[in-house]
Amino acid sequence: MAATLHSLILRPPHPKTLPLLTPIPSNAVRFCISSHKCSLLLRKPRPVSKPYLITAAHNSAQGDDRSQVSSPGKSLIWAKPLLSFVSDNFLPIALLSGVAFGLANPSLGCLADRYSLSKVSTFGIFIISGLMLRSEEIGAAAEAWPVGIFGLGSILLLTPFFSRFILQFQLQPQEFVTGLAIFSCMPTTLSSGVALTQLAGGNSALALAMTVISNLLGILIVPFSISKFIADGVGVSVPTKQLLQSLVVTLLIPLILGKVLRESFKGVADFVDKNRKLFSMISAIFLGLVPWMQVSRSRSLLLMVKPAVFLVAIGMGTLLHLVLLAFNALLIQSVAAVSGGSKSPFAKTQNAIAFLLVASQKTLPVMVAVVEQLHGTLGESGLLVLPCVAAHLNQIIMDSFFVNIWLGKDRPNFNPKVA
């Protein structure tokens, strides 16, 4: 019978600490191996300078059972960090997976696009946004209303001007530049700005108010911004009225519908709040479907793009976010200086953090919905969206890095909240 050899090392304590044992007339150490049990009898204690190595034979079946039990345990130990990483970075993984699948096998993405799955995914994104939209904190932003109004002006009126500077760059394909210009005209992100504000200890109520209002107003203002800043710059005409009507149907109506469902049924609100992580993942999947379909449709053109050109487009998106951060930081410091100094609401650290993070980020879902409704007026949809996917991910990564720096420098001044 096969056997497994187990080792037992005994290192007795100092003799003074042991109780007096009855001497054993037989051998100093006696083993009784029976039924896979081992008993040990010691005659009397004495100092031992080296450990005794005692071996015992056990049935191999027992060892096999233990190895079988420990194997799944080891797998779980390795799987936990991986699952945690996927959970914490689900949105970037969903977006990158959509791009990768579209490049690897475009046939399925083209089929989904043919049946207008993009409209279903856009509707799903914004109905989930409405379901997750908590309005009870908006009233807490009332005392910082000047900062909120100024933030809305920066998001919807001032930062779109940077699209004119972006259009001065020349790349081949030019859709990369046009897509980033469209991206600069968008309202703020739907969730990451508020989440980072909470983490940094900023005024999360103010961040939430700016996010909600800018996305609602953005549906009305974005068509006019694109027509004024981008369509004129590239020499085309954008059907502003039709774009506005389309955005109201695809964005505003599902957003309002989700919010009405949340407010009408308390059970819905409680269920969504308890499963916010799940709903965020579902929304990320819906969002990942859009670049998957658009990249599948534009794969032949994308493969013709030189990698160096795409890296330049990624660098432009990164530079755009850094410029917006610097612009908004200078803006709020200037307004604070002329509106009461340290007593101004603009000078409060919590308000400044909310303003800086929320006003400097741009949302990808609204941009994707806008490009879908343009129907190729400003260029191939996949080429327009691809650099903006990278820009969206970069702004979240950079702002997370900056928040960690702030928390490290001024930790006593921050009181982070967990969403």
C-alpha cells in the first residue's frame, strides 16, 4: 500500500518548565502505530539542544484527500485578487474589451449594428443613470450655488471653446481630431466626477448637482455647441433641430423614466441602492457595446491607421484634460480672489475640489449618442469615438492619481466619504 511520509518536529521547552513525569521502565520513546494514530510517551524531560525529527506513515488516501481539498482553496486564493481587480476596473475593461472584440472579429459587431443594438444600449445606459440618480443630496448644495452656476458655465459654455484649438491640429485620419473636438463640447461624466469628489473629501452634493444639471442642460446645448464650434470649423452643416430631437428621445426620456421609477416606488430605490455596483457594471457593459459595434463597422479603416498617429491622438486627449484642469484651477482661484477672498464660497477647499474635478471631465456616453445621431456627417463613427474612449479612460486615471496625491499631502484636512 502506498504511503505518505509526514514529519513531526518536537522541540521541548526548558526542563524547569516541565512537570515531573513517572519514569517508564521500557524504552525512552514508544510508538504505537495503529488505525493511522500515533501516540508518544516520554520517560522524563531533559534539555535538548536539537529538535527530534519523528516520522510517521499515513495512508496515501488521506494525503490525496487533503491535496484535493487544498487545491480549490489555492485556486480561490489566486482568484480573489483577480476578481477584485476586475470589479474595481470594470468600466475600463469593458471599453477595452469592446474595442478588442471589434478588431478581432467584426462580423458579429456589424450584425448587431445592423439591428440598431446601439440604440438599445444607449437607452439602457441612461435609464440606469436615472434609476441610480439620488436627489436628496442636491438640496445640500444650496449654500454653494454660486460655485455650481459657475461650474455649469465652465462645463457647457467655456470649455467647448477649446474645440476650436483642437481643430487646428492635422492628423490622418482627421476624424481623430474631430472626435476629440466633439468630446470637449460634452457635459461632465455621469459618475466618476462625483465618486472622485467623495473620495477626496470634496462637496459631493455640489458635484452631484453640477453633474445632474449639466447633463440635462447638455442635451439641449450640445447640438448648438457642435454646430457653432465644430461644424463651421470643418465646413459641414449639422442638423441641429433633428439632433436635439434625437437626443431628447434617446437620452432625456430614458433618464427621466428611470428617475420617475426610482421616485415612484420605494422598493425600486432601495433595490438599486443596495446593488449600485451591479447596476454600474450593467451600465458599463452597455457602454462597452457601443465601441464594439462602431469599431467593428470601421475596422477596415482602423487597420489602415498608423500606430504612431493613434498614439498622437491619445496624447492630444491627455493634453486636453490637463489643459482643462489648469484652466478651471486658474478660473476658480481668480473668482475667489475677486469675490471675498477666504470668505468666498469659491475659496472653500471642498467646493474647489468639486468644481475642479467635475468641470474638467467630459462624458463618453453622451458623446457616443451624439455621434450615433450624426450618421456620418462629421466622419466615420468608429474613428470619431476611438480616441475619445482613450481620453475618457485617461482622465479617470489621471484624476485618481491626483486625488491620491492630495490625500497624501493634506490628509488631516480631508474626510473622505464612501459611496
